[in-house]
Amino acid sequence: MSLFRCQLLVVPFVLAVLSTSALQVDAAEPLKPCKIVIRDDENGWPVPLVELRTTHNVRFTSDNAGVIAFDLPELMGVETWFHVEGHGYSVKPDGFGYRGVKLTPKPGGMLEVKVHRELPGKRLGRITGGGIFGESQQLGEELDWREQKILGCDSVQNAVHNGHLYWGWGDTTLPGYPLGRFHMIGATTTLQPLEAFQPPIRLRYDYFTDNKGTPRNVAQMPGEGPTWLSGFVSLKDKAGKAHLVATYSKIKPPLSEYERGLCVWNEETKVFDRFKVLWTKSDEQRRPPSAPIGHVNLWTDESGTEWALFGDPLITFRCPARFESWSNPDAWETVDSQQAPLALGTGKPITPHRGAIAWNEFRHKWVMIFTQYGGDTSAFGDIWYAEAHEPTGPWAKAVKVVTHNKYTFYNPQLHPEFTKPDSPILLFEATFTHTFSKTETPTPRQDYNQVLYRLDLDELAKALDAPGN
């Protein structure tokens, strides 16, 4: 047989093989993701917000069920190293100091990664934004969860009003455009909106929405720039009618306040109406006067007078707990509070940035949760707990309970209303954001959202009440 004839016979054979191979690829079904579950090695709970990163820098973050849907075809069936970043949850470093795990993902398979919690705070999960169960839903799980048309929101305010818990958030991210809502959005829930206090948690809101079902602005005061609200509280007037009230600020870029005033919730239109302007920035008065801002606690003193205490976290302002007093600056009083809680064991002052206080029946003390200014792992990412016998302090036995590596966790808010009064469980949330941190790449889905944590005060009491502390 001639060489030419052999070539003529080989070429059709090769073409046929290539053609058959291409048909097989085209007909192949997509690879099913591999389910990876992140679990706390102590209690077995799923751990949200744990990042796994490959050696070629593809990032996956666990959702509220602690689940990752791993879907990289190039690594299926391949032993793969994953760096682990858990923001307070970790694995042991190897000989080179790398903290990670080796896994071999397989289509439709399931793997488990156990992480160790380093601090008392237990992360329960994200309570705002989109894709809360996004990874699980890629695997056909948690399909009953429905999105609520927002992707992120900043800094929460709460008040119990007319038997419901009212919520307000600052700037809000929406899917349709980089600029979202900037005049507060709002919602209501029951006073105890969670069925359980361990992951996976599901907190749904009854948002105030527009005609498309998208959460809308509820505090668009006149003037340029965003409107931010603070000092949410429900106060009765002399006739016994409850009013939901707040203090508003008008903001110019980058973060300059130019007007401050009082506003009142309109029960018919479901928006805040401007009630009174307290201050407008001028050359003569460049700084705003003291006003009812921060988070609010209602407290009755020894004489029987009920006060509305305002602080963030330290109490700096009060007025009698009546609508008429709140709306009258002549009834306002400034309060001197201890400037820095003292750390347990060392007595070192810990400078608060923002936070909240509440009376805790289980500890029979006032408790505080606050972001540390200039923390170890992030300038605004470390959260501390402290106690006092009076709402104004002195605050002692401060313990670091949560950390976020090179990430911010600011404006914490306590939720004592979520649990029974004598429960040892203390719940709090704050805003998880890369802003004011050294991290240039935000965590997908999670960034600029509220994350809920749990403290078990019966466990923490072992350290707090130990002899010598």
C-alpha cells in the first residue's frame, strides 16, 4: 500500500474520532456542584460566612446554612488546597503557616470542613441582603426561601411600637443600579421573629414597599443628600397615644452633616414626617447641638421617673420618656458617662466606636456590645462585651467576643426582645463591610449587610465570675 493511500485512510479516521468526541462533549450534562458544609467543631452547627479560596484565587463563601456549592470543572476529582478565612473561626496552620484544608471535590458529592471558634460569639448568619441561601439553592435546597429585592443595607435602628418591632436601615443596595436607596428603608416584624437561635436562621421582614414590591424610602426629608435616622423610640403623649419618633440628619458628600432635626412616623402614609429643625450648619454654628441620637433604652430611676436614655454605646443624653419632653429641647439633659470600658483581667481601657446597651435579667446587670476603635485584627472589626450595675457605668469586665480579619463590623445593635427576659442567650447584629478596612475586595453577597451573633452568657459567666475577675 502506498504512503499516499495510507494518508487518505488515516485522515477520515482521525476526523471521525474528533467528530465523535465533539458530539460527546456537546451531549454531556453540566457537572453537578459538590456540596461543602462548614461546621463548628464544638457543636456541629453550620457556620455562615466562612471563605474557602483556591490556589488560583477563586473564592467561595458559605451561606446561612454553612453551605458552599463548589462548581469548578477544572478541580473536580482533583486534590485541592483551600485557604480558610473564617472571621473568628479557623483551622490549624500547617508547617508553612498556611491555614487551610485539602479536599477532593466530586460532582454531586458532599464534603465537610470543621472549623474552630476562637471567641465566645457564635455567628448565626446574615439577616439582610440577597442570596442568603444562594449556595444551598444551587444544590436544590432551601427552595422555599424567597428574596426580598434588596442586596445590602447599612446600620440598623429598632423600636418596639404598638406591639411590633420596627426596623430602619440606612443606605441600601438594590439590583438595578449602583445607587440604591438613601433615605432609610423600613420594615416591621413580630417582637420575637426567630424560631430558633442556631443556624440556619431565617429572618423575614414586612418591608414598606413601592408599587413594584421593592423596599422604598421612608424618611426622605427636604434637602440634598441622604437622610439618616437615629434614636428610634416609641413614646406616649399625655393622652396615652404612642408615637414612633427619631432624629434625622441630612448628609452631603463625603460624610458631612448639614442639618439635624426631629421626625415622627405617620401612621397613615407610613413615612417619617419632619417635625422640627434643630440645627442648620453655618459659619456661626458649625457643629450640631446635643440631640436624642444613638440607641434608646427606657429606664426608671429610684424616684420613679421614667427616662429615655440615648447612647452609642455610652449614655450621653436623656429626656423624660414622654413625647412632649422628647419634642421640647428645654426638657433635654446631657449625661456624663465613663469614657472607656475596662478589659477583664488587664484593666486596660478599650475605646468604643459605636454600640448599644440593654438591661439583662439573666446577669442582673446592664450589658454593652460595642465595636472597638483600633482593634487588633481590624480598625473597626473587633466586638467587645461589658457589664455595669447602672446604665451610665462604670463599665468593667470587658471581653472581646467577635473578630473580623481586615474587615469592619460597625454600629452594633442588641436584640434583648428576641428572647425571654431571663434567657442566657444575648443576640446582637452589626454591619459587615469592607469600608474603613484594609480589604480592597469585598466579600461577595455578604458585604454591606447585617450579620447576627449569639452570646451564651451562662458560658461567658465562668470567666466573668471567676475569683479575682
